[in-house]
Amino acid sequence: ERGLFTGGRPPLGFDRAPGKKGYLVINNEEGARVRLIFEIFLETGNLFGTLARLKQENITTKRFVNYDGKEVGGRDFSMSTLWRLLTNRHYLGEREYNKQHREKTAKKDESKKYFTAKAVWPAIVSEETFSQTQKILVENHVKYKPESWKRFNYLLTSRVLCPDCHETLIGMSGQGKLGTKYVYYSHRDWRSKCSVARLDAEHLHRIVQ
């Protein structure tokens, strides 16, 4: 594995290296924005406070030009987009593989195991900054105890945005075939064609606490 960038648009802070497929270079203005976001999070110690500061200082997501030549992006951060930025190992100069299996420790199929490799682009934040950020995120995750709630409180209704259509999501619940109750955030219109059909509410609350 050579640590190349393999598709999609580069995350905030990076641009594609001209003439070098799979390589990224640091966008200086955006890179400074990324470092500031990490600094603000370490200062506030939570996602809610960080989002408020980002909005106050007009710090937005990456702007880019789509295939139609139209400039898009540059939106306010949501809980999900901020969390993805703060946990993105691209900023350490690392490339993740089999990311969908990151939380799974046992994998008989070696080809599906999660691992990281040194990337062909430089880091934007230090190992210390990134590690401190992950520590706080984990600690905040542990503090949340949903079983202590008699009724689920959808704290993030109309505060979570769909990454595709950017509409706000609302709290909903359902029941599985075995009677298990589950809670989630989803679009008001169940016919939505977005790639994100629903977000696990309990998992999301653990992240933002």
C-alpha cells in the first residue's frame, strides 16, 4: 500500500497535486483553518462549543468547483462534519484502509482488517494535538449513559444536517422484529434519496457529549 489518495474530493486543508495522481498538497489557507478548528476544540472541550465558535468566526467547510463549473460548499459545520474532520487521520499524514471495520477488532479475513499507512502527503496537525483531540472525544463518549433515560431526548433534532442535501434531520424511533426499540435521526420525508437514510441517535449523542 503506497498511501495514495484514491478518489472523492480532498478534505479541507488539502488540494490535489497537479500532475501527480493520488498525491495531495496542503492548501495553506485551509490548512490554517484546520489547525484553528483543532485548537478551538481543545479549548472548548466539546463539539457544541466548537460549533458555536466556528459559526461566530465564520469558519466553514471546504469550497470546491463541481463538474458543472459551479462553486459549492462553504457551509456551516454540522455535528457530523465536525466529528469527521476531528477524527480524520489524513491530517496526521496517514491513509486509512478498510475504514468501515475500524471499530471491529476480530477479523479472520486479513484483507478486511483496518490499518493505516504513511500517506504521500504531509501532516497538518501534530500527533500530540490529534491524540489529545481523540482522548477528549472518547472521554465525552464514555460520560453519556442512555440507559439512565426513561424517555429518549432527541437533543439534536433540527441541529443535525444531512451531508447530501443539507436539510435538518429530526428524531424518530422504530421497533425491530424482535421487539428491540431503536432511535435515530432521519429526513422528514421518508422518500428522500440521500445516501444517508438515518443516523443512530444513541451513537451520535455519545459523540457530541
